[in-house]
Amino acid sequence: MPGSGSLSAYAVTRLLLSLPMLLILLSVVFVVLRLIPGDPIAALYAGRASQQIIDLTRHQLGLDRPYYDQYLTYLTQILTGNFGTSIGESYHGKSVLAIVFDKLPATVELAIGSMLVATIVGVTTGVLSGTRRDKPADVVMRLYGTIIFVIPIFWLGQIFQLVFAVSLGWFPVGLRFSGLPLPNHVTGLYTIDSLLEGRIDKFLVAIDHLILPSLTLGLVLSGFFTKTVRANLLRTMKADYIEAARARGIAEGRIVSRYALKNALVPVVTVLGLQFAILFAGAVLTEKTFAWDGMGLLLLKSIDSADYPMVQGIIVVYALIIVGISVAIDVVNGLIDPRVRF
């Protein structure tokens, strides 16, 4: 048995502690979807079927059973990987999990692109602000961080479409890919699949479509990183070892890059991971704005068509991703700072 301070023991502990949180999330999904008004079966047929057919469909889906029975079946299905079948018009009769996994790579690609933008812009502006406290650059960066973080994603996306796609014609207005045959499906990430296929032209098309959505979501998130990096950098710059480095005559730029920034970014790692999980939620509005065919757009379409099993499956997958990322971040923190393992 690994020691109490070992990384493996810490990872197992964090994984076990995440199970109650996951159960709570799954339970909330179950309850909320049954409290919202409307009848998904009636909405499915939209007055085109008799009450007998509606009742039969409800019975086949188990929606006429007591809630506790539905809840146990729901948990059993999730544990066995059976998320049911779609009842919506677009994917009627198809496996929910298969459809969700088909759309997931698009959201992952958007989330990675957005996180790169948020990290590069947020860390850069945070360092500029933290190293120039109360100077014009600091004021400008703080103002940027405040304004950009409260801008509605859909509004910023439409502005980008209007300026860079419609007026200037630099980028496509929406979609994930156009103009060429789709890359051979390997990972579902068009950028990666294009490179695996050896088609630089397809890779450039995929990047061209990815830029505006990633900028939209990434810039909004970068405001939070600006403030976080600035606050941690200012705190680190007051540490004793920084004062000692200054006393030894070390250049200020080297102090910031080699000592202060490295230690200031340790708590930011946690924030980066958690915000990456939140990106999946923010991707819903971005995908709608840019017609990005991912899980967010699928969720909106499923809600609109009252596709009860699909909505439930998408939210459960979101919950699993968020919990998984949270555990991974805890393990990374334990690797970076061994003190958190005890």
C-alpha cells in the first residue's frame, strides 16, 4: 500500500472523494429534467399521434414508472454505458452515446483552441499588469480584464463575424470545415486528422474556421486569467526571496521570469484546469453563434426538439468531463507541490 504522502495514494483518494460529487451531479440532472415543464413524448409527436401511441411510447421509455424506479434505472444505465436512444426528429432511434461521442471532438477542439488563446493573452496581460503596478500599462490591462470578461460571448462572436468575416473577408462566417472533402476520421479533430492525412491544405482550412470561435471564447476567458496572474504575481513579488534576489543585484527582468513568474503560476494551474472545464459550458453559445457542430449545438437542438434522452446524456457527459478534469488538476497540483498530498 503506497504511503499516505505518495502521489498514487493521493490520486486514489481524490478519485474516491470525487464519487459523491459525481453522484450529486447525476442526481441533479435527473431531478431537473423531470421538474421542467412539458411532456417530451407529446412534443415528439406534436399532435400527430393518438393518446394510445403516446402512452405506449412513454411506457417503452419507462417514463410511466415511479421516480425512484426511473432513478435506479438511470444510474444503472450510466454505469453500464447505456445512455438510451434518441427520441428527437434528427437522431430518432440512434444511440445517444454514439451521437454524443460523434459531436464531442468538435467541442474538444474548440475548447483547446480557446484555452490556448486565453492562456497566451491572459498570462501576457497579467504579467504586464503585475510588473507595472499602478502605471498606465497596469491600468489598461486591468481595464481590459474587467471589460472583456463581462462581454456576452454571442455578442462578441457576432462582432467578429461582422468585422473579420463579412467586412474584411479574412475568415469564414461559421461551420467547422468547408471547400474541401472532410479529413479522414481518426480522432474527430479536423486539425489533427488533416495532419495525420498529410494534407496541409485541409489543416489550414480547419485552422481558418477555428480562429474566430477560439478568439471569441478565449478572449472572454482571458480577462479572468489577467486578474488571476496579476494578483499572484504581485503577491510573489513581495516575497523574501525576491527581495534577496534584488539585493544581490539580479536584473529585474530575470527576477520576474526565473523566480517570480514560476511561483506565481503554481496556483494558476488549478484555475486553468477548472476554467478549461467551464469552457465546455461556454462553448454552447459559441457553437450556436458560429454553427459549430459540437455538443453545445447538439444540446440546443435537443432541447428545442424535446429530445429527453439526448439532453440527459449530453449533460451527464459534461458532468463526467468536469469531474474528470477536477481530479486531474488535483493530481497535477500534488505533483507540482508535494505539500498538498498530506
